[in-house]
Amino acid sequence: MDQILLVICNVPDAASAQQLAEEILKNNYAACVNVMPEMRSFYNWNGRQETSTEFALLIKSTQTRYAELQALIENLHPYEVPEIIAIPVAAGLPAYLQWVLKETGSK
């Protein structure tokens, strides 16, 4: 069975979040994208401490689709270096996991 992944990606605004979510789903790179509400992010960038408002995307995908998903995010993302983190899903409701596999065209 293909490995289910939870992919996390932060974007600077709601429009970017919506565009990414729609493109990801249109291409079947994920079964579901949750857009979390606006939050404050604190981080170091180019030697300075920064803070900004961001929206988090929680993307349910698979290892098989990950390379395409990452390439799409890198292409559309407004940041120079976008956060793209994939976390393997160790367990979950079997019916849900099967749904993710079906929607992404994985086996």
C-alpha cells in the first residue's frame, strides 16, 4: 500500500491558500486540503527575526504523488523558500486512508 502523507505548507494570504488548494485537488495530488485560519508566524530569515501572518494548509496526499505535489507548490508559491513538510501517517481510520488512496489514484 502507498504511504499516506500529511503535507504542511504555509502561505501568506487566503488567496494563495485557495489557489494552491484548488490546483492540488484539480490535479489529484491530494484527496483533501484544509486551510487553517490566519495565524502569526515567528521565524528567522536572512539573519533577522521576522513575524508575519500566514495560513496553514494541511494536505492529505501519498508518497506516490508527493514529487508532483511539491513541484506544483514550488511553482505557484509566492515565497522564495516555501515550507513544505511531509509527515508519514502511521495510522488512521482504514476507510479514510483508502479514500485518500482512491482520490489520489494510488494503490
